[in-house]
Amino acid sequence: MILPYQTRTITGKNLVTTRLGTWIILTNEELSQLCTNTLEDPLRERLTLTDIIITEENRDRVLSNFRRLNANLGAAPSLHIICVTDRCNHNCTYCHASSPEATGVDMSIATANKVLDVIFSSPAKHLTIEFQGGETMINWMVVTHIVTQARRREATSGKHISLVIVSNLSLIDNAKLEFLSIHQVAITTSLDGPASVHDANRPFLGGGRSTHKSVMRGIELIQNHYKKQGKPAPLSALCTTTRASLAHGPAIVDEYARLGFEIIHLRPVNPVGIAKKRWDLVGYTADEFIAFWKTAMDHILKLNRSGIRIIERQAFMMLQKILAFRDPMYLGLMNPSGAGRCVLTYNYDGKVYASDEARMIGEDIFCLGSVDLGYEKLARDPIVAGLVQASILDNTCGSCPYIPWCGIDPVLTYAAYGSIIPQIPLHRMHQIHQAQFDYLIEQILTHPDPFSAFYLWLPNLDMTLTRARLGDRILALDMR
Ligand code: SF4
């Protein structure tokens, strides 16, 4: 049986995908054979090997690949984001946070204990607890309380806990680092690029010192600490792209490479909360972001060819889906949305939201209630079902071949357009995702070296399958 399929022409070749995530590249003549059901070998054989045609022999493999590609569908909330304070000593152009002197915006120990009760009631075996703010280290007492209690509960619950703290690193010192190291807490910081870009995006509240210098001090402290222990530092960084970043893609990538980061996530700023209010200052069109992202990607692939290992996280997650049937469990690429299904976010005041974005939009439309309700009631809130229904791409994306790999966050859709149902041709994230998928497929098809680079990004690829998908193109590569 031939699976229902959709097509897109890229650089003169035809990408054919099925809703199950299987795909192949066909010439016009081959596509014509498929469309008119006049298949002959070896094309029929290629279509069977790539699971476009289902037989008794490949049926189980197709189902197991589909399950792996969509692992999030059977998952319980495993990512738990805790906003321990809304206070911050930075005044970033795209972020709303309260001043360090604000009162009533820190999580209390009593609320933290209720948050832990909810988290440990999730049926997920592997739980990730991520501390967010404001600047998390301003409420260090609650961070340490949650970390020690989570490790204690881990020992008796049979669950596996990963802990991550997101921080601007301005307040990190040896004592805090020692605590994080002992309790195996990974650290994520914000780094928007070299000093000129980072300082423009992320000034200290009240101006003055360079936040770039401050984050460099923190990164160095962490890297030296783990170097002394002979371990790789569990440190990563997040990059937010604002209008001030657009002209500096390669320089931003170089800054990450210089500091030894092997992953950079070039995220667009979303018109949410304060960024929406300051859109004239921080915002840009989808086309402007796409041009920035492609320039940065070209630079990354150039660095890869010169032996420098650095990958772009959005591209990496898309490639995991395209090339390896792997679900990166990333909220921004889930179909339907994982907000409230895979992620829960706890505000400092005990309110629980469907995602971190839901907390930040400035209204409580996606608030599931208070921690006092307990896990069962929160997880079954009808808001979660509404978010799922609104974000099923099969309902909104027609015959787009990227449906098996794509995702549109309904919370961000609501924040930007006032409705949770995406109007696809005009939707900003659709335009960005489509251009990113096009770029990746185009690179695989036209550039031998980038394909080699992607192959290095995913070293355990099934090359027989990859050869069958690409047909004569990869055979031409073999002959180089
Ligand atoms: S959002 Fe756009 S790129 Fe993604 S599946 Fe829908 S139409 Fe395709």
C-alpha cells in the first residue's frame, strides 16, 4: 500500500513525505510514476525501503519509527519549570522582570514544598526541574531548598531527576558553584553574542558595568571549577536574537565557538509580554530572522568544515526528526502542542501555567490553577485539551510536507495574534519553520560538505536508509 503523501519542490527535486515521517527525494519522472501508480523497479524497491510503500515486512518498523518520532504523545509532564523569583538585576530589552528591591515576588519555602509535591506526582519516570526567574540566584535560599529536597525525594521515589538552573551568572561565586556541583545541577546562562550585541540586549538595571564582562567572569569561574575536577562543565548558553543581533550572525557564532560551546540555539525573539510592547526596538520580520539564521548556519557549516565542532540547536532538533526518527521533546516543535502535557511551569506565587511562555504573556488565560489543586486536577485542566486541539497541524497546514516534523506553539500564537488557532500563510513561526526546513533539505541535496557536517551531527545514522532516500545524489557523492 502506498501511504498518503505530500510533496514540495526544492532545487529542482521533489521531496515526498508521509504523515508517518517517512520521506524520499524523487526526480520529476519518478514522481510521475508515483502519482500515476505506474511504478517499476528499482523505484518501487526504493519506495519500499524508505517506507513510502507499506508491506507486511516493513509494517512493524514503520510503526516503531513513528512511535519514536512522536514519543511526546505518550509522555506525562517531565519538564517542570520553577520561577523562584521575578526579581532581576538586569534590564534586558526583551524581558519583563521586577527590580531587585521589589517585594512579594519571591517563592516561599511553603510554596516550594507544594511545587515539589506536584512535580513528584507526575507519572513521568524522568523529571527535569529547571529554575527560571527573574534572576534565580537572588532567591538562592529557595533554590537550595528545592535542590536538596528533590535529591532526597529522588532517592525514595524511583524517579530520575535532572536539575538545571538558568542564571545571568552575575551573582555566582565559589560557594554557590560548589553547591551546584555537589548536587549535579547543570547551568544555563544567557549569552547573546560578543560584548557589543550582548550589552545592547542585556544592560544592567541602572546602566553602568558591562553584563558581557559579568557573564564572562561567571563562565570562566564555572569552566575552571570543572577543569580542576577533570570534568566537562555542565554549562550551556541561550542566545536571543533581537534587532540588534541581526547584522552579527557569524560574530555571534564565533563568540560561542571561542568560549568552547558546542551548541548554539539561535532563537527568534517572540512578540510576547514586554518584547511585544517594545517590538519597534527589539522586533523584526520573519524574513529578517530567516536571513540572519541562514547566514549564521552557513558560517557554522564553514566552521565545521575547518574542524570546529559547533551545532545549531534548532537545526539539530529538526534533523533528528528528519534523518533519525527521533523526538527531541522540544515544545517549539511538537504537534500537537506539549504545553501542559509535557511541561508545567510554577510561578513564584504558586500559580501553575501550561508553559513558561504561558506565564510570560501578561495574562492568566493559560493558568491551570494553583499548586494547592494537586497534580491530577492541574494535569486534567480543560485548557490543556484546548491547546492540544488548537495545535494539531493536520487541521491547519493543508498539504505541507513538513507536518510530521513541525510544531506551532498555540500560546505564542495567542500572544502574537489573539487566537490560539494559527492562520498559517501569515503566521510568523510557520514562515520561519518552513524556511528552516527548506534550508536543511536544500543543504542535504545540493552541498556534499554540509551533508557530511550533518552526518557528523548525527553519527549513528542508518546510511542504507539515507542512501535510498536520496537515490542517485548520494551515489554521486560516493564517487567523489
Ligand atoms: S507550520 Fe508551516 S511549515 Fe509547519 S507544517 Fe504548518 S505549513 Fe508546514
